[in-house]
Amino acid sequence: MANTKDPFEFQEFEEAESLLEETRDATTINIDDVNEFRKQRRPGRDEVEEDLLANDDKAELLSGQKKNAPFWSFDYYQKFFDVDTYQVRSRIIGSVLPWRGKNFIELYVRRNPDLYGPFWICATLVFAIAICGNLSKFLVNLGSPNYKYTAEFGKVTIAATAIYSYAWLVPLALWGFLLWRNSKVMNLVTYSFMEIVCAYGYSLSIYIPAVVLWIIPSEGLRWFSVVLALCLSGSVLLLTFWPAIKDDHIRVSIAFMSAIVVLNVLLAVGFKAYFFSSESPHQQTNSSSVVTLVQSKPHT
């Protein structure tokens, strides 16, 4: 005959009953008593602070508003350094590979501009130009009997002034111009100041390998790298700022884009002409002496 006992029916176990019989005098704890004790216990100071912070964060998330720190505090600039290695690497690659229709700000920077990449790119470019400029001068004058190498540390200051002025003052001027044109012409694309600084900072990354090539005392290689860096950097800037100015008057658009190209050309050519001279001081002295002798020669 099959067993008709319900397997889901509550059963009392003999081992539990025997254990209770042996320990009747032991103290037992009810789970309801534990919960009641936790409710009655006075919370500590640390717990109160954690609850207040959690409530503030929840309130900010629910309301959709975040308290903005003043621009003179470190908290304001902390968000511009909140980037990871993948973001910085992708932005550097995007700044040296321009493609038609690719907007650098819209594709890489929008809603999360950073100053970490632009700051270190500019700093690396400053020391690269100063160091490579000294090495280039040493190689050009190598073998000259009257030449004595002396490091020109003043080039670091000059390079830093030029690069950081270009990376900050030019974006400031472009940002102000776009705000002014946006007040005159409706439906123009606007960029924030930090987004423009981010775009300009990353656009300088292509000059770092170009400057390293300038150590080689070959004018053909140097000018080829200058033109290549100019084309890549300028193309990224043109593709980025053209959507913001294309709906404006045609003359204003042409003048705006021309200013971007001219300033970029002046920066690159200025670096090449000042830090990487093609002639040694000994050659320049001989040339000036020849010119002086020709001018002082009496005419017959």
C-alpha cells in the first residue's frame, strides 16, 4: 500500500525536542527582540552624517540638479580631470585622424570636456621642442672647431609661453566670437569654452612626433613633417568648427575659418624657424663677413 502521508506537512524532529529538553535553562533570543533593540538604539554621530549625505545625494538625483561649485575652487576643476586612459587615448587618436564629416567635439568631447589631456599634451610639447631644439643645434654645429655646446634653458620659457597662449587665448577669442555671432544669428551651433580648449589642446598632439623628427638635420624632412602636421591638425579644427559657423554670413564664415588656419600655420612655422635653425652660427658669421666685404669693396 502506498504511503499517503503528505510530504509538505510540518513535522517535528525528535533531535530538536531532545536538544530543547537538555538546555531548558539556556537563554534564547527572539529575532523580533533584536529588531526592536536596533530601533531603540540611539544612532551614532557617524551614522547620522552618513544618512544626511545619502539623503542629500538622493535629493539631488531625484531633482535632477547638482550643486555647482564656484569657478575659483578646486571642486569646479575636478570634473575636468575625471577621465580614464581609454578616453584620453581615443581623443588623441581622433585628433590626428581627421575624416570628412567627423566633428571632434561632437564625437569625443561633448558633455565631458577634460583638461587632463590638453594640459599634459602642451607640457610634453613644450619640453619636446626645447630638448629637440637643443639637440638639433648640437648636431648642426657638430664638427665645428670653435663651437662649445651650452644648453639654452630659456627656450623652455619661450615655448611654454607660445604654446599655452595658443591653447588658451585662441579658444577664448573663438568662444567669445561664437557667442557674439550666436546673439546676431539664430540657430547656430554653440560650444562651451572648455570644449574649445579641449579641441585645441588635443589638436597639438600631432606636433609631438613631428618635433622629434626635426632633430634630424634634413630640411626636406623637417618641412615635410611641418606640412603634414599642419594638414592633420588644421583639418581637425576646420571639421570641428565649420558646423558652428556654416550658417552664418559667407564672409564671416570664411574669415573665421581663415583665422584658424593662419594661427595654426604661424605656430608651426614659428617653431620651425626659431627652435630649429638650418644654419649654424659659424655659417651665419661667415655669410655676414662675406656680405660686409662685398659692401666695403670699392667700385671701379
